[in-house]
Amino acid sequence: MRNVRRWIGAAAVPVLVLAGGVTLAGTAVALPDTGSVAVSNGTDAPVTFEADGTTFHGSLRNPDGAAVAAALLLPGSGTTDRNGNQPGWAADTLVRTADALAAHGIASLRFDKIGAGETGLGSYTVETIGEYGFTEQVDHAEAAVRLLAEHTGVSPEEILVLGHSEGALTALALADRGIGSGFALLAPLPMRYLDLLTAQLNAVVDSGQLGPDGEAVRADLPRAVESLRTTGDFPTDLHPILAQFGMNPANAKFLFESDQLDPVELAAELAADTPVLLTCSDKDLNINCAQVEPLRNALAHTDLQFEHFTTANHSLEELGPLQPGPADQVALLPTSFEFSAAIDSWAAARGR
């Protein structure tokens, strides 16, 4: 149904955890901000900006002392708010990143996108949310860049762009528009969207979590992908589990538009010597380091800082000797020690 919107990871099966999504089940209400831990560097100021008839709410992190650079922080898929959290999912990925940047004199802006936090559905309704596509998401990120430029005096072409998970694809799409002078692709979506979704769904089937429905879901998956890529919509007779994992008409526009972009191709088009931070982790259940390798190769011409973590989960939290699983999605764990060192090093080279 078009009045129900589900994104990758919003279904009940816990293994598929590529950042969840906007799940609407009857009422168009703003989703609550899930909060964050206290920060130690700089000060947040509330800001708003307008785009496509929606008022977006965000936080501008001002470092202590004069800012020497400015960065836009972009979240992963779904109802991820400005701090990197979702209802029932604590991570603080973005607010912790803002904290690390501020320590080096880098101002940053993060905001609640459509479906999240104070922004809520904005100009959309339950009935019209299917009109929201990836192009609109990039447009909204570009509007945020303009606001950040106004507040800091840093031109859009010189702003740093940091994207987590799906946000890394948004960051590369901004680069394709001539925005940004440096990029951090954190646990990024490393291939075409539907290719990654296919790999994740096949992994869920292999795990046995779908029981007797598993092979029927696997058999229907290629047909779903082919239909969306050729017609822009999904067949009406797909296995219902595929709809639960985002392959439904309400998601068709977003997935169709985002799948048109290949992160590897976009990365290859970055200017030589562009500073790029790229990460992957052995304990990331969403994206593995082998999947990130083609993206790493495409970035060989840039000033690349590649970080292969061993104990970070997808949200860049510290697991240590623990194995990743559903529990670390709901617990607010410490920031990954490896990520802290990596972002500190990258920010030090961009800031003071």
C-alpha cells in the first residue's frame, strides 16, 4: 500500500540492518528526537532552513574559538535524525562526529531529514510520501550546504561533506554537483543500491531466518530488481516479505533514483588529490570490507585515508571482543576507538 513506507532494515528480521527507514502506519506525525550523550567540544545552536516547502530542523555545531573550516554531516537511510539515531536505535554517530570535528576548529551542520526528528514528514503526507525520491534528498542536502555557507562564510565548493552509510552516496551526489572539497565516506553504501539490498537479502535467506519462505523470497528477488530498473516500479505480485524489506510501491521512486547512481563511478570522478576518508569494519553486519574494496580502488587517485576497522559496528560504535548483533542497535555503546583515531587524524589535517 502506498500509505505504508518501509525502508531497508525496518522489517523484523534483525540481520538486515542497513540503517532503518521511514515507517508510517496511518498517521503523519513528527517522530521524536531520541536524544544523545553529552558532548565536550563546541556548542550546538538550533537552526532551520527551507527546501521544497518543508522546514528542516538542525543543529549548527560551533567550535570553541573561530571556525577554520565547515562540514555537512549526512545520516544513513531511514528515520535517522541529526544525531544519527532512530526511534529504538541509539548510536549518536553524527553528534559524536560533530564533537570530533569541533575539537579541530571545524564547524558542522547536521539536520533531521524527511521522516525524522523535528522535521517529520514536512510537506509530505502518508498518502504522498511515495513522491519523495533520492533526488529530493540530495536537493535538501544542498539546501543545508547553503545554510552552512551563510553561517560560516565557507563557500559550498570548500565545505567538507561527511556521510554515513547511505549518507555517503548523498555526499558523492553532492560532489557530482560541484559541492565539497573533502569527503568522509563512513561505512558507506559501496555499490548500486539494489545490488547491496540483493546481497543483504540473500544473506538473510542463507541464515535461515526466513524459514520455509526463504527460497521463495530469493527466487522473486531478481524479478523485483529487474522490474524496478526497467519500469521504475515493483510488480504487484511479489512475495510479501520483499515488501517488508522496502520493495514496495511507496519506496519505488527513492530506490529507483538512488540505484541509478554507482558510488564507484562517482568516486572515480572526484578531482585528483581530493582528501577522502573511507572506512570499513570486520564487524559491520551491513557492509563488509570486500564490498568496499572496489570503492577504495576507485579512490586511488585521491588523497585517500583508508581505515580498515576490526571492532566497530555499522554505527561506528565499539564492540571490542563482542560479536555484532541486534543488541548493539539498541544499546548506546562507546564510540569505536578505531573510528575516533581515524576521524581525529582526518580532521586534524583539515582543521587546526
